[in-house]
Amino acid sequence: MKIASMVCVGVLAVMSADAVAAQTKKAPAAAAKAPAGAVRTVEITGSETMKYDVTTITAKPGEKIRVVLKAVGSMPKIAMGHNFVLLKLGVSPLEVSNAAFNARATDFVPAEMKDKIIAATKLAGGGETVEVTFTAPTKLGSYDYLCTFPGHFSQGMKGTLTVK
């Protein structure tokens, strides 16, 4: 009985170590280091579940970042489009999302909110990829990003860029 218990504990320890290793493999994609002065690329996937697969990005003040957003799925962008919109510190993502509702002509990035936005991609439909390159703010803090396609923010398509 003691041998069986030890075997079970050993198997669980290996399984736990494998689970931790699998989780830590995904995290570096959002926090990978780029050589000084280089542009760091962060790849994000937006799906028909209205979620980003990367919801946390960490950056150094003034770091150059290139966000590449790939829309997975089969729906065209008129029905299920995704974008990446990074807001200035303290700007309400709900306010921007609400203003974006009628901004189809500008890929749901409301023109009247341009002064509250750091960076934004165009809209991407299933199978399409869009990107934007920007310089991370120099002020430390947490900056919200979201998909402004109608209904997506309210379903949880959002994340945070933390400058530290």
C-alpha cells in the first residue's frame, strides 16, 4: 500500500511539473525581451469566442512594440471582426466601446476618441492579420486594450498593457 501511495504521489508531482511548464511556455510570448532599441513583437489571436489569447502584456517605458493580431475563424469581418485598440492611462474602455458602436466607417475606432487612443489596428475578419507598431508610454501604469467591434468588449475581449 505504501508503494502504491508513493507511486501516485510521484506521478502527480511529474504531472504538476508538466502542467507548470506548459503554462510558463505561453507567458513569455507576451513578455519576451527584444534587444535594446529593437521592436518587440507580440502576437495575439482573436477568435469567434470574442476573446484574445493574450490578455496581459508587460513593457518597459518607451519600448517599441509591434502587436500582430490574427483573427481566427471563418466569419467575415462585417459579421465577426476584431481589432486591437490601446487606450491612454485612465480612459474608460466602456466609454470607447460605446462610442465605437456606430463607427463602422473607421473600423469601429471612433474618430471623436482619437485623442484617448495610443494605438489601433484596422479590423480583421476570419483568417486575416493586422498589426500596429507603437511606443509604450513612459508613464508607469496599466493601460487597457480592447476590441471595439460591437459587443466584443462586453463579452470579455480586453487586456492590459502594464508599463513598469
